[in-house]
Amino acid sequence: MMFSLLLSFLVVADIAAAIDYSQYVNVFTGTQNGGNNFPGVARPFGMVKLGPDLLNTGTDSYSGYLPNGKFSGFSMMHEQGTGGAPKYGTVAQLPLVGNVTRPLSNITIGRAVPDSGSAGYYKAQTSDNVVVEMAATSHAGMYQYTFPASSTSNNILIDVSHVLPSFRGQGLGQGYAGGEFAIFEDNHYEASGTYNNGWNRSPNWKIYSCGYFSTTPTSSDAYIGDTAQSTKSANSSTLTVPVGGLFTFTNSNISSRVGISWISKAQACRNVNNEIPKATPFSTIVQNTKDAWNSQIFSKVTTTNTNTSTLSLLYTSLYFMNLLPTNRTGENPGWKSAEPYYDDTFTLWDTFRCSTALMQVIQPVTYEEYIRSLIDIWRFDGYMPDGRSSNYNGRTQGGSNADNVLADAYVKGVRGAVNWADGYAAMVKDAETTPPNTIPPDPMAPDSSTKEGRGALPDWLEYGFIRTPKFSRAATRAVEYAYNDFALSQVAKGLGKTADANKYLNRSRNWRNHWNPNLESIGFKGFVVPRNLTSFITVNPLADAGYWGDPNYQVTSWGNSFGDIHDMAKLVEWMGGKDKFYARLEATFTVGANPKNPNGIIFDATNEPTFNVPYLYSYINRPDRSVYQSRKIAKSLYSTAVNGIPGNSDAGAMQTWLLWNMIGLYPVTGQTTFLIHSPWFESMTIDLGTGKSLKITSTGGDGNGDSKYYVQSLKVNGKGWKNCWLEWSDVFENGGTMEFVLGDNATMWATGELPPSPASNV
């Protein structure tokens, strides 16, 4: 029997591997309306993200792409779906037709037709009618240029000073600080550029590149400013003097292979020659990238659904959640280590609620490597990151949320090569040691460090709350610090550190010191609010969301009050009990409940702090309302359109919220708990690795999650199930099954115990 089951699994796995799921990916989903998705080409977690850079003065192109503007280059490095300010846009080429007299004068060129692309392939056409096609490996990329047949002066420009600019006036625009460019006898080029700043306010960092062309140019020159260098070599150590090169060809069809490295030019050359050897067909790279996505990512989640729109939404979401973080193992310029190295964490503030939990499920090997990398960053840089890019921590928007991620990994059994003694020490560093402020301080929040750690820790340790205006973002930081301390309590408990476990569990209740029981809003009393040393500060809980310098960061007091899910029983009690809690949740989703917003709802789907709110009905055994509210959000605000996500993708955070909605579960980070709502599909199988799988089936629904989605009954691993939650060990640790019966009408199927509320048990 065991052999036949294994054989059946292998047959299914082989069939899954043979299907081209990449056909369902729409790379332009969420590229507009603030989604900022990166539509270019990349491998899963690849270092190279090759795509267009558009310049439309006054508008930030966060991931390089804009639907309008002019091409300033096609560069090898981008982030995915971020806000704040652009990062990278470095190592670029730009095709130009005709005589180019001042190549390093920030040349731009128009767009002839809308860009097109798919997983592994991207195509653009300039107003000179040059077609640019792009493909990528993990550390290298390939450009394929088709110039107009009538043109005999076909140029490719490499401007080392090229970066993505920012126009928001926040002091976060990237800077160029110098570079090197040299052309060799075989006409390949090697370059390096030094850059700084961007969203994480990083000091100087250097990237190296190495490029080859498929044909010999008729001329090639290295430039310093406007001056061609007879030595074919150019150097600059100042931000005002760009360097670069111009290659001119008579051929209409030219391809270019380019490698990048954080270590050296020689390693950049090795990267491109190892991953894209000379004479490698462009089509081979495209196909290999599709194969990588299919085998490593898409085949891990399969369904019997045949609705192409829904399949597109499923696999497009999987695509965008697996572009970041960047696997830079072997490419760490900061220190030598046997540990894996991942960068471009952008940011754990965004991803700790949904993304990292799903990463563990479908990418367990990568996930363990990522955990090890976070700990190794603490070993050598002093703190784990909340955000990190260009090998530099920053910025920290709230708490030290790597703590949450490590706790989630620990309680769900991640061991392997993780050194948990060091992991816990890294968490204790966050919990006990205030990070020094940067010099100069962050101008948007100068009161404490936004680089790493917990900048408002002095208040947290002395008072058990955070004062406004002593520290910015005090109310949201208090909620996050409480969650972080709960994370420490869980790892301490597992390591047998009982005193520490009790200490941090007690500290995790300190959000309560920000609870104003007398503040009332639209008939509901009690909110987490900013405070000073002696009293609460009066706010409008429906309208006090702010930014870096404000008491609440990107969430209102209404939304922030739901944040500490580890203490939900206390929260339900303080919100007035089960009935009043239910009414407050209902008001959160009722159109016009906020009299100042008669056509909208209180719930904010555009940002991560309130991801959990639709699912909190489970804490009063009303998962039917979680199904209703979350499905309404998923079906109305998410699609494969260019504006198909409600806010910044934030490294795929938005997409993972949607994916969990499709699965029918919601992860409670730092606990083994998953809240149950309702799956979309009649059958979904998740490959958990090492021969294990989770199979989720449903009968009675419409098979697409649009109607008949209420749970009538549920079996877990063949047994009747009355809890509206389950644990990691039930279906993930060794695999499992969930069999839903769905229908038109809500039922009170969940009559079992409420989900755990560990901090509420005193």
C-alpha cells in the first residue's frame, strides 16, 4: 500500500512537472496604480532582474517600469513591488540609432508600442524602432537587439552612472559616486559602479559587470564625461563625472551577454560565461527560465480548476511572491561565511504575516537558508534586518520583525543546519540592546535608528510603553514590540529557557498599556492609542493613520488595535465581549460605517498591518463571516489587471495574502495555528517536499470560489473537524488532507475550541 501511494505521488509529480504553468503568468499584473510589480525577467530569487527603466519626470519608477515616459535604459538590477523610493536600476544598456555626440548626457528614448512579456521573456520597442528582447539567468542576462534594416549606425550605450531616480523629495534619491569602464581587445567590457542611498539610506556600495557582444563593433569608445578615451579605459571617483562606453555596429541583429557580481569584475565575467556561454541561443535561456519557474515554484501548487482567469491569478501571484528575497550566496562582499546569504529583504514588516509562512510551505529548503542568512547577518552586522538591500540593513518601520519570522520557523520545526542558540541570541539583541542612531539620523524619523533593531527600546524597557512625541510611530511600534516579545517567548520556551519565556510573554502584554478604554468611536469603546508619560493622547481612531514622524505608521488606531493576535482573548474581552467584538468587525466592513467616508469601508486592504482582520471572526467561532469578508475583498480587489492588487505588492506580500485565501487557511505567525476559512477550488495539492503533500478538496461549491463558499462540514485527515483552526502538525509536518463540504448558506459548523491565545492565559 505504501509503495502504491508513493508511486501515485511520483506519477502526479511527473505530470505536474510536465505542464507549462508559466503560460498563466501575466507579468504586467499590478504594475500600475501603486502595485509597482516588476514585469521584467528573473529566475526565482535571482540576483539579476533585467527589465526596462522608464523616466517620467516627477513620477518614481519603483521597479523600473512605467506605462508611460521614456526609456533611460534596460538594467540588470531591480526590486519587486516596493514603495517608499526606488532602488537599483544599475548595470544598464540603451540602444540608440544614428550619430551619438554626447553619450553620457542622460539620454532617453521614447517607446514605440506597449511592452510585452511572459515569465522568462520581455520585449520592448523604442521610438527608433529598435526591438529589445531580454532573458535572464540567476547572475547574468541577455539582450537581443533588432535594429531597423535601413540603419547602418546602430549603437549600444553603457552609462555606469545610470540609476533609478526619486522625485518624492524625501532625501531618498539614489546617488552615483564614481565608476570604472574598460574595453578589452576582444571587445568585451568590464565595469564597476559605486552608488548610495535609496529607500534604505545605504552608504556607498559597488556592483561589478562584464559584457560581451555577439558581433564585432565598427567602433567602441570609453568615455569620461563627453570625452572619448584613447586608452579605452575610463575612471571617475566623483558623482559629477560619469563614465561609460559606446559601441557602434552596422549589423541589424546584435545580442549582448552581461554578468554581474558583488565581488569583482572577474567574478562577473565568470558568472556570465558559466551561465550564458558564448553562442547560447536566446531561446534556450528563455526556456530554461520557464523551466525553473515551473519546476521550482509553480508545480508545487496544482489544482483541477480549468478557469483560465483564476489559474492566471494563482500562478501570477506565485510568480511575484518568489522574486524576493535575492539569493546572493557566494556574492557577499561583506564577510566570508559557509552560511547562505540572502539580500533584498524589502521588508519583513510587509512579509512576516503571510509571505514567510507560505515560503516555508512551498520552498522549505530556501526558507531554511533564509533563516540561516538572517542569523548570519546578525553575526557579522550586529542586528538582523527588518529591511535590507545593497548589503545594508534598513529601514525599520516598526518592530524587529525578523524575531517573528524566526519564531514562526522554530515553532514549526525548522531545524536542519539552523544554529538556534545563535538565532535566539540575535532575537535577544533586538529585545535588549538599543541600536545606535545613524549619523546623520533619518530626517523623516530622527528620534531613533531606522536602520535596524528597536529604536524606541529605552521607553519599552523603562515604562512598558512608548511615549509620544519622544519617539515617532510610538503606537504602532508598541503593538509590534509586543508581538516581537511574544516571538522571543516562544523560542525561549522551546529552548528550555523558562525564565526568559515568562519574561518575554509578560512583556508581550505591554500593548495593553496603550489601551484607552474610554475612547469611543462610532459606538465602540477602547482602542490602542498613542500616549505620553501620564495619559493617553486623544485621537480619532478612524482618521489617524500617518507616516514616519507620526504616532501611527500606515494604519489607524482602529486597525492597529487588532494587531496583537497572540493576545486575542484579552482583546475580545476589552472590546466588550463576543457580541461587541462581532459588531466591531462587522462595522469594519460596512459601507458608510465611518460617517466621514459614506461610500467606503473602514478596513484598509492596501497595507499589511490589517491583513489579519477579516480572519479574526475565528476567535469568536464565526469563520463563516471570515469567509464572507475575506472572499469579498479577494474577489473585488484582486485580479490580473495592471491595477489588480490594492496596494504596493511589497515583495509579494499582497499576493501571498491572496494565495492563503485561495488555499482556505490563514497563518498566525509565531504560532503553529492556521485559521480555517474556505478554499476556492474543488481540488488543490500543495507539494510540501520530501514526498509529502497537503491535498485540499471541496464538494458542493462552484469550484472557483465565487459562490457556494460556506463550509457545511470538514474532515481533516479523514476525521470530522469542529475547530475553525488547525496546527502545523495536523497537515503540514507530515502532509495531510482537508475535505470540505461547501454550500450556499452559512452554518455554525465550528463548535469546537477557540484558536489559541497564548498571552491571554495568565
